[in-house]
Amino acid sequence: MTLGRREFLAAGMAVSALRIDAQTESSWGSPILDIHLHFSDSNLDHINGCGVAKAVLLTPVSVDDQAKAKMAKYPDRFVRFTRADITMPDAIDGMHQAVKNGAIGLGEIKFKLPLDGPEMRRVYDLAAELSVPVLIHFQEVEHFAGEGLFSTGFTRLPAILKAYPKTIFIGHADYFWANISAVLPGDVAYPTGKVKPGGLTDRMLSDYPNLYGDLSANSGRNALARDPEFTSRFLVQHQSKLMFGSDCSCKDGHGAGQASKEPLIWGKCVARETLAALKELAAPEVFRKITWGNGVKLLGLEASNSRARNS
């Protein structure tokens, strides 16, 4: 059968989408897993543009069917986490059903609640019951007046990690990454300058096997930039506990539509900026663990890892 021009182009696009792994490997030296990409119409354009082989879509329960359809269309490119408004009585049931339907984690959990309150504890219990990780946004400084604070009480997180040893926690956002330093300016979301060793996040990553770090967003990018000498040691020390994520709002993997005014990412693709920083600061084997191996292992994606290598 002879293909017409439209059918030929469609077939070529499908092959390109499914075999992007070889291109992404040549872009960064190894395939890249993005563990933090919010569900949108531009997800495929974004990961193709920035050289990511596979991404975790953070998906509200309300659009779970759309996310499943996208995964079915590009089965080697996307997996998904699920989230619901945990202040609502049906939230746990909704997330439980989404995991039964194929979601492999919970998150991003971002609510104006204490991290050790009853609503959050129900999420931790669900994650342990279903053997899936939970990704949490920790923020205790407002970016603008009236924004509010999220998952507050960070100094009490060690007690939660100890109380829920079967729950896998993935930490993210401003306060999580500001606390790599033992000295913390209380009113600054993205502190700069030298890091004083012994910060709470640094210690928790060492002390608690059920805590991992998500290097996405300006918070992760800023943490990498603060003190390169410290960061290089930090990446080696926690090379098995850190994972690359983008949390990027650009549409094409090159910065289009990136509206953040933060200087490290203004008008840029967060994924590209973070990957470039990691490439500069980490040895190749450490870079590969943070950008691929750790996430693949934690999320049980070894089978798709093999498919990516053999495609």
C-alpha cells in the first residue's frame, strides 16, 4: 500500500515521538526523566524541546481520563501522579481510584495546611497503603502578599518521616531547598550566597531513607547556584536521593511562555537551565543517577528503561 503525504507525515511523527530517546541521549549524554511536569496540552512539545525522554505528569483527579489518553498515545514518554483537594471528604477515595487506574504516585500535594495535620496524615497513610511516593510542596515564605503558606511546620518533618517509615516522601519547593543551609534568612524564598553545612534538608536526606529530593522549579535551580563548591559535594553525598524535575511552564522546552521574573529562569526553560547546571556540577555517573537512574528505580520504571535503551 502506498502512503499519501498526510499519512506519511503522520507515521513519521509517531515514530519520532516514540523513538525520541536516541535524540535525548545525544542531547545530554544519557536519557532524562523529568519527575515534575504539570499536565498541559504542551507536555510533548516541552519534553521534545528540552531533550527529556520521559516525564511524570502531575495530574488532578478531575483530568485523569485525559492524562490516561495521553499516556496511551505516547506510552514510552509519560507516566502520571495524581492529586485531589485533600480538604474535601472524597479526596482519598479519588486518589485511591486513580492509582488503581495506573497513577504511580501522589502529588503535587500543595495545600495551606500544617504538614502534620490530619488531612496530610491521611495522604501519608494512603501512600504507604498503595506503596507509591508522595511529592510535597514545602513553602513558608510568601512570594506575594496574600499567597499563603504550604505544608508548614518544616522543622517537624523529621518526626513525620520517623512516624511513617513505609511512606516515601519526595520534598520540593522553596523551604525544602532553602534548608540545605544551616543559616536561613526567614523572609527570603530563594536565598543566595554561601551555604553553611548542616542544614535540616541536608541532614534529613542523610538520616531518613524514606526522603528524596525533587530538584525542580526555581527553588531547585537556585539551590544548585548558591554555592558551587558546596553543591558539588552535596550532589555526591546525596547522589542516590536526588531526582531531576523541571516544574517548567514554558511551552516548547526553549523558554517560550516562561513568565517567572526570577533571574535564573526568566524567559528560559527551567529544565534546560537545571540540566545544564547539573551537567557542570556533577560527574557523568552522578548526573545519570540524578537525571534518570534514581527516578526510574524509585518509580519502578526499570522495564521502560530497558525499552528506551533498546529502541
